[in-house]
Amino acid sequence: MANVLTDLAADIYKAADIVGRELTGASSSVLINANASERVAKGDTVRSHFTRAATAGDITEAMTIPEGTDQTVDNKTATITKARSVQIPWTGEDMKHVNNGSGFETIYGDQVRQAMRTLANEAEVDLCTDIYQNASRAVGTAGTTPFASNFDVVAESRQVLVDNGCPTDNQITMVMNTLAGTNLRNLAQLQKANEAGGTDLLRQGQLLDLQGIMLKESAGIQAHTKGTGDSYVTNGTFAVGDTTISIDGGTGTVLAGDVVTFTGDTNKYVVVTALSGGDIVIGAPGLRQSLADGVAMTVGDTTTASNVVFHRNAAELIIRPPAVPMGGDAADDAMVIQDPFSGLVFEVRAYKGYRKSMFEVAASWGVKTWKPDFVTLLLG
């Protein structure tokens, strides 16, 4: 096989002009499942196990060893939903023309970086969307950018996680849009060296950890348009920990990502499965207090930003080189490269035609929020 890409690889990383990049705080904060040698096909399934809460019992002395309590180990699945590429064609004449100026290698390097930018942004949006639509509960006010005057919602977000049993092991991240990031940077108490404990934010604009939570920004943070649901009430009684809630008496839609509240309960629950057959599903660990029959449910307002706070193990991004047929395809060369900005891996393939070449940057990926109880939605 001809070695087409080796001489060009360095130019991918040292392009002459600076290629713009959007912030990808979510991708760098979740589990990355990347294996350059293992290809996947769109629609493939990845499984993960999870254990249920344990039940304790009394100790009873006996001369025989107890059987123990049977436990069920469940599994969840993630699906590879995207197989995407950016294709870059070059003719021989095109290469000759640009070699009179910046040079083919330099321009080609920029094109590959732009391709990685496009694919990384798509994966970031998918990840941010899946995380916020699978949160356990929400804090903050819809339509209001947080941190206008204080950072109290950091503690409130943390409380949701620790009440759900989330580990406090320095792997919790708050990913927000740049509007929230700007509000944080404008807080006077964070700019004062004697109060902030340093000048990193004041001098470099670097967001420092707050209360054990890493702070990052992302261009992939999404707005959420609420469903049209109105006047629903609970249909039956529900206990603490229930996640499937039956409702009736109302009209309209209740969508995944909607935030709902019940009269008499101050918690803001996130709907992870839209209204279907009279039921909605809220994020684990479910209700924080019991509900009687006929309790009014309110669907929260539309958000301008669905910021998220989560533990690294709460979500996963599975990214692989796309599938190729046995024996290969018409590609003359192929190599896997890592995007130095986002850390994600992509495959570059070179195809030769008649006095023309085509370079392709591609990746297949899927996202999955495994543990809603380790996710807080921070409304904005």
C-alpha cells in the first residue's frame, strides 16, 4: 500500500493559520471509549452493567451459612448512532496552483483540522443533549442565566448529586455555556485575589474549581423548548423512588428534557422518557417524596441553556473509526489521528482517482448517559 499520508501528518498539527475551535467541555469530562483498532458499524450496540440498591436484613445466628439474598444485575445499552465524514477533494491542477502560494500541505492541514472541528462539534452537541435529557433533577431558573450575582447554584447542584449518592472524588464537572461563564468571571468575589485564593481568573480568565466541581464551558450546550403539556394530575399513588409516573386529566405533550414539579414537592424532576400511554419517566433515583392521587403536575418553562453538572462515570462517548469491508475498500492509505484540541480520534483516508485525489476525515460515535442519578440539570 502506498504511504500517502505519513508525509502530510505533521501539517495537520502545524497549519500556518489558526483554525477556529469551539469549546468542548463535555467531551473532555466524560468517559471516552475510543479504540483505534476496533471499528464499529452504525447501529452497533455497546452494553454496560449496573447494580440495584441493596437491601439489608437482620443477622440471625445459626450453625449453617445463610443462602444470601438474590440480586439482579441489570444492563443498559448504548447505540452507535452516527457515521459521519468530511470529504476533501483535490485535483492535480489544484495542488499545482496552491503550491505557488501557501502550499498544498499547509492548506490540506487546515482542511483536516476544520473537518475535525466539524465532527467534534457534532459529537459535543449529541453528548450535551443526551446528558441534559437524562438528568435526575434540576436547579436554577429557566430562562435566567445563572451566576448573575452569586454562585449558590454550584452548592445546590452538588447537593442533588451527593443526595443521590454520587462520589465526591474530584471527577464532577459543571459544563455551561459561555454566557454563564461570563457571569462567573464577572463575580467580584472571584476576581479578588485575597478572596479567590489566586489571580488565575483575573489575569488569565481561567475558571477555577468551586466546591469540588470543575468548571468548563461548551458550545454544545443546548436550549430546550418545553412540551405543551398542561393541567395534568397524577393518576394513582406513588412512593419515594418511583420513576414511572402515570398522569391524566391534561392535554398536550411532555417531552424528554422537560422539568416537572408536583404540588407540595419542591424538587424539580427531569423527564427522561416523554409522555406515552399515560406515563412519563423521570430520572433516577426518582421521587424524593411520595405522591397522592390527583396531585397537580406543572411543566417548567423553556430554557435558553441546559447546563449540566455530572460525574465522569455518568456518561460515555463511544467513538471509533467507521466500518470498512473485509479486505479494505478503494482507499490508498489510511491513518488514525487524535484531535489535539478535543482529544477525540478520527480516521483519515486517502482515495486516488483519475488525476484527482479525495481525502476523508471520518468517525462513528454514540453517546449514553448511564447514570441519571449522577447528573444535575442547571437551568439557564
